[in-house]
Amino acid sequence: MIDLRSDTVTRPTPAMREAMANAEVGDDVYGEDPTINRLQDRCAELFGVDATLFVPSGTMANQICLHVLTDPGDEVILDRSSHVFNYESGASGMISGVQLNPIDTSDGRLSTDDVEAAIRPDMPVYARSRVVSIENTANKAGGVVYDLNRIHDIAAVVRAHRLRFHLDGARLWNASVALDVPVHSLVKPFDIAWAAFSKGIGAPVGSIIAGSQDLINAARTVRKQLGGGMRQSGVLAAAALVGLDGYRERLARDHANARRIADTVSDLDAFDLDLERVQTNIIIFDVHDGTAESVIEKLARHDVHVTPFGPQTVRITLHRDISDADVNATMDALKAEFA
Ligand SMILES: Cc1ncc(COP(=O)(O)O)c(C=O)c1O
């Protein structure tokens, strides 16, 4: 099976399983798990921050971040296509009592104008604008990247209005590789940021939140309140540590393979794809005549599995478990069915 539905479908590699089996562990709720501490220290250095915190999932990372940045009744400005707005089961309202202000953007990325226009006047009738949240890369926009200039420009608006800046970095590693800049440069403008191990890195479980010592102390409390304080979780951190080794070369390969498949899709009259938006490991394209479901069905005959992203929209996602041979087979399947 060539599973291109998501980069979350990867299986732990033999090296990860071995590291998991041999991981030194302790009780992480007491801060005593040496492998968790090793991962957190390594990430603090990579992210250029005071402190980091391992959490079970990206959704929990987003929700912890928003909770430590807001008070109930505050408003969070974000893109309408964001994960926080679309795919977190209304958690921000339930957990933090915040209101989301989803912005329609031209390309799935907020601009300074978008942010300026969304910030509410300081008057009692309005919710208090408190956080600007962005995704890098922006998944639903096709894995597009916010470059450093755009991030710094938005950060300047955020600071001028005394708001806070949050980064959903589920695919931050991909952004860093695509831009060829260090991870810490993409994190620095934010108050709080996180990145996933269970997507491009290929580990089975976990994300890491990064920020100041004060915010991470607060985040540790919220993690416990949400039931995310784990005990001998070094077995999970061990896999993430293995995944970090050599990740830049592997993600560069995923990006190049995405580009190869995108070129094939773009050559086919059946589909509409903006190649400019294929910047990382995700390809999102529209189907001219027919439905996403029909494309999924036809590709499945070749054991190539992709995912619907709307009635006439399909997403293909490259990841660690997709070989160059799988990429060739996917291009052949596309040509066989749609040329
Ligand atoms: C951009 C983005 N943010 C957050 C998440 C949530 O991560 P998790 O599935 O680990 O909860 C995802 C998951 O795919 C994502 O794509």
C-alpha cells in the first residue's frame, strides 16, 4: 500500500523501536525521565529558547499554548483554514473560553493587513484581541511556508498592539528545510511555538512546546490539568530523538518527491494545481470534471491512497515511509488513470 493520505501514518523505524526498547526512563511528572529531559534539552537548543515541554499531541500543544496566552473572553486571530479553527473539536472554546476570529486570506497565510484589520478597538463591547496564531507550514493551504520577512512583519504588528504570537509548527521542520534557515530563526519572533514529531519526523507520538521558562512552567501545569502528564514517556522521546537525526535530508527528499508528483498532476488536464503552492511535502489540487472520491477510488485500484480535501479537492502528502519507487508508482497510476 502506498499511503499518501497524511504524514501522520508513518510507522516507527527499526532504529526507533530499538531505541524505545532500550530507553532509560523515569517518572516525567516528577521531571525524572532522563530520555524526556534529553529530548527537551536538545529541542531547547534547536529552538533557541529557555525551555521546552514534551506533550502527547499537536492538538494538546495548540490548546496548551492558547490557554497560557489568554484569559476567558479573549479573541484569537487566525486563518480560516487553520487546524485550531477546523480540526480541534471546538477545544479552544471548551478549554480556554476564547473566541476565534477566523480570517479569509488569499493564500492561506495571514498578512500584516489581515492582522491589522482584525484587531478590535479597545472598547467594552468588543472581545479583547489577544493572540495572533499562524501555522508554518500552512497545511490546508497546501503546505505553503511563511518566510522570515512575513513572520517578522506580522510580529511587528503583534508587538505594536501588545498582543501575543503563537506558532502551530506541526510542520515547522518542513518550513525550516524549505527555507533553508535554522529552526530557531523561525521560532524567535513568537511568544510560544511547538513542533510535531509524529509527522515529518516520523516518530509515533508527541510534540514539543517551546518558550520562555515562565510560559513553559505554566504549560506544564496545563498539560497536567488536561491529563497529558505522562510517566515513563522516555520510550516515546527515544523515538523522537532518533527521528531528529538526519531529518533535514529526509524532508528535503520528501519535498523533492512532492515536486515530482506535482509536476505530473499539473501536466494532466483532469486536474488544476497551482505549482507555486507546492513548497514542501503537501500537494493539494482540484478535479475538473468529477469528484475527489472518484479520484481516490481510481488511484486505490493501483494501491495508491490519497485523501479528499473537499468535494473536488484532493490532498497528497509525502512522508518518511514513501520511497522513490513509491513515487514512481504514484506517477504511473496518475498517468494510467487520467492521461
Ligand atoms: C497544522 C496542524 N496542527 C495541528 C495538528 C494536530 O496534531 P495532532 O494530530 O498530533 O493532534 C495537525 C495534525 O495533522 C496539523 O496538521
